[in-house]
Amino acid sequence: MLSFNDITVRLGGRTILDRATAALPPRSRVGLIGRNGAGKSTLMKAIIRQIEPDGGSIEMPRGTRLGYIAQEAPSGSATPFETVLAADTERAALLAESETCEDPDRLGDVHDRLIAIDAYSAPARAGRILLGLGFDEEMQNRPLDSYSGGWKMRVALGALLFSAPDLLLLDEPSNHLDLEATLWLENFLKEYRATILVISHERDLLNNVVDHILHLESGKVTLYPGGYDAFERQRAERLAQLAAAREKQDAERAKLQDYVARNSARASTAKQAQSRAKALARMQPIAAALEDPSLSFAFPDPPALRPPLITLDMAAVGYSETPILQRLNLRIDPDDRIALLGKNGNGKTTLARLLAAQLTPMEGEMASSGKMSVGYFTQYQVEELDTGDTPLEHMTRAMKGATQGAVRAQLGRFGFSGERATQKVGSLSGGERARLALALITRNAPHLLILDEPTNHLDVDSREALVQALNSYSGAVVIVSHDRHMIELVADRLVLVDSGQAQPYDGSLEDYTDFVLGRGGGAGGTGKSAKSDRKADRRSAVAAREKERKLRDSVKKAENEFSQLTELRTSIDRAMFDPSSVDATLAGLTMTELLKRRADIDARVELAEQEWLKATEALEDFDREEKAA
């Protein structure tokens, strides 16, 4: 259906795509993934010809209809319903022709085609799509200009889905959706009968919808069968094979280098040494697995406060004189993890702003600890960052009076160390800007974190790092998110914001998903019997991750010790057999002293090897226990 061969794209003197090659199976649903800034959107724009590649070719069957959302949201006096209907240009053209056509034969062809494309049921299909994206009947018939940018992008998505292209291209389609609309979209895409290429960082979408993963890294693409979990397993196996091959090559390289060093000066072995030197020069290094040291989230832990942090008693909140939410009764303790559920427009952000003290109760009472501080994250903070300043300048202003060491330390917790702290914000990716905004709101170690859609623009790895950081954070957390993976791993209490109230939801997130998709259950959940001990599970997961980290650190430390000792022993051997290559640390030692030192190193190598084996076995035992669990 779609293939691209040796695609190369350079932007601003930097190579984004480097001879990328892949062939997507017909009618496949492919998830395009990669780290922030890897070039996913660039590849998609090359496919739709918005960017002309510097080299390579893109091929697809002639007549393929492409569908892609433009960056500019639709606007004007047209309604969402009219905009979606107009997206099927063939239907619109045929209907217009049927009104004016006077040729009976041509008119018959027009009606046959209208029947073939199911044109007469189109209004019902358009209404269902808009309803799934959160537009009720009244909203479907309001002018586009009465909506915010996020809702307009939903209209654009609805128009694209309605047009039913042969190749559907989606670039992070859930960024402007709430959880309910995200669930509907997943269900829709599962039933879509043409080829889909979707850029997404939603683990659930990548597991539930796609049947292939196209991974973009270092300008190259690799196609993996299956969803995201299958990709992770295959990727881990591939990296392990790569590491083993690199280790074997390093050993062979060291062996050749040692031979060349010991035998080049001897007439009897110079020829063999020269041959090995040529083999060494021809040996192409196997690249090590890329690691991004900037992938970091570490929230500073706040000083302890007695519970409760916040108590709402029959509170009402809204704007001007109109309450959005009423009869609010909620208590937040220092170790709470709460997720707010409910459709966009129901009042989740209003409740979040009340808890952040940006709004005051119109009725009832709100009591909070006098010493409590709150960190409130929204997408507006990301958008309002000064693009001409650096992270260091932003944090220096925010931490007025703090030492440069303290400012740098806070930035380092979020991956902005060294030169990264002095990059212009305008050159940062969306995910990096989100990380900077999180660093800014947590600079004072808040007791309560309120996060409104914190995962927008974060790639899968960054989201996982954020989840781990939240689970390690000792303060309270309130989350508004459409990312089910994050909610499931972080939240131990669910609050449903609906019909002007915020009530505890006693069911699980799976119960709520079933309710939204009409698979049984109710808005109140299944009662306390359906609850799991989420807090205990979360703490257990944090402890397991910490144990695994310590075990891996032990293995790495033992490996480094063993490697260093082995290199030292090689240097001693070289000094004994080829005095001209003596290392500075061994210069002046007699043969007896070298032999004595070698014997000492042998004993230490044996001990280091035992420690390495012991650490490796402990890690393998841990991995087996985790898999069994």
C-alpha cells in the first residue's frame, strides 16, 4: 500500500531522515513511534508531499486518497456538522451535479455512484462521528467560531474520519481529546478498513489498535509486527543481540590491537602484524544502543504536613455568578493519588483551579493547610514559555535569590544539565518544553501536584519516566489525563466530574471504560467489591523498581571493576613482553615487580569476576520472580 525507499530529509543543515526505508502491508494499522524530535512528523509530511525529500522515493498505488489533518483548525460561520459533511468532496460534487444534470444517462450514473458510496446515510454517519468526539446535537449546529482551538481540531479530526481516505494519516490525534473521546477514537480505528499510519505516544492505543510498529531512530526506520508491548519485547531482544555482538567485536578488536602492538617491531612477525592492522582498520564498529541522559523527571519531596491538605464542604465553584460545580465534598490527604474523570466541559479544569486556589468557592467552605504549597501544570504554561530565553534564565527568574547551584540542581532533575540548560526554548521540542514547565512548577517542592494533561507532546519513554517519578514523589497528586496507562499506574482514587458534581467513582478504570463504550456497568461503577488496593500496588511497584535499579547498578559496577582490572593486566603483560609500550604508571618497574603486580591483579580479577557473577545471578532471579508474578 505504501513504501518509501532511502528517504533522506535535511532541515536547517541537520539530517532528520537518513535513507529511511520501509514497506507497509496493505490495510495495515501502523503506529509510528520515536523519541521527541526524531522526525516522525517530518516523515509524515514527506508522505503527503508537504516536504520534498532530498533523496529517495515514496510509492503508493495510483489514485490513493490520502487523509491528513492540516495544522490550521477550521473556522468560520459553518457548523461542525456542515464542515464534516463537506469533507466528502465526491459526495458534495455528485449531489450538486444531480440538481443540475439534464443528461438522463449521466444522471443515472450519478445516482448509482451516490448509492455506491452510501451518500444518503452520510448525515447520520457524520452525526455519529461528531457525537463520539464529544459534540452533542446542539454543539453540532453551533458556528465553528464559537469554539476554542482544541474543539476546532476535533472538528478537523471528525471531517478527516468522515472522508474515509484509503491512507489515513494521524499525527497524535488524541492530544485534543478527553478520555471518553479517546476511547471512542480507538474503537473507530479498530473498525477502519483501510491503511492507517498514526503517530501516537498512547500505549493503550498502540496496543489496542495497531498491528505494526514503525520505529524511527537516528534517521532510520524499523518495522515490527504487533502492538507496542510486542515491539518492546522485540526491541529488547534486538538490543541484547546488538550488545552481545558489540562485546564480541570489542574483544576481537582488543586482541588484534594487542597482537599488532607486540609484534610490529619484530622482523619475524611484522608482516603478520601488518595484516592484522589492516583487518583492524576494516572492522566497522557496531553502534552502541542510544541512551538519552535528558530523559529525566525527579520531583523534589516536600516537607511533611499533617492531613488533610484540603477539605471541600458543600462547596460551589464557577465563573462570574454562574456555578459550574455544586455540592462538592472532597478531602485530599498528603499521600493521595486522585484522577479526575469526565468529559471535557464537565468541570474537571474548574475543580483543578479551585484546588489550586485560582478560584474561590461561591458557596460552602474550602479549608487548606496554611503551610501547603501547590504546583499546578497546564498546557498554557508550556505555550507561554519565552522562546527567546533559556531554561537557565527561566529558572533563575523563578528561583529569585537562589544560588546558581540550586537553580542548576532543579533543572538537572528534569534533564536540563550542562549545555541543555542554555539552549533557547524556541529550539526545544514540545516534550522538552513540557519538562521545563514541570521543573518550574515544582521548584519549591510543592505538597500537592495538580497536573492537567501532562502527557501531551511527551513520547512513550518520557511518559514512563513521568509515571515512575510520580510514584516516587511523596506528595499528593491530582491528575486530569486521557492517558489510561498513566491513570492506572498512578491513581488510587477516581473522581467522576459529571452533571455539575464531583463524586467518588467506586469502580475501576476498566469499569469506566466499559461504561463509556456501552459495554455494561454504570456510571457509579461496581461498588467497593470491585476496588483493588491501588495504593499498596503502587508502593509495591515503586519498591520493585528501586530493587531492580540497585541490582542493575551492582551488575554495572562489577562489570566496570572487572573490565578495568582486565585492562590493567593487559598493560602489565604488554610491559613484560614489549618494554617500548610501557604505560606511564608501570614505567621503571623491574620484571620481578611486574610479575608480583600481575599476581596481585590476577587475584583481584578472580574476585571481581565472582562479584559480577553473583550480581548477575541476583538480577536474573529478580527478573524470573517478576515474570512469575
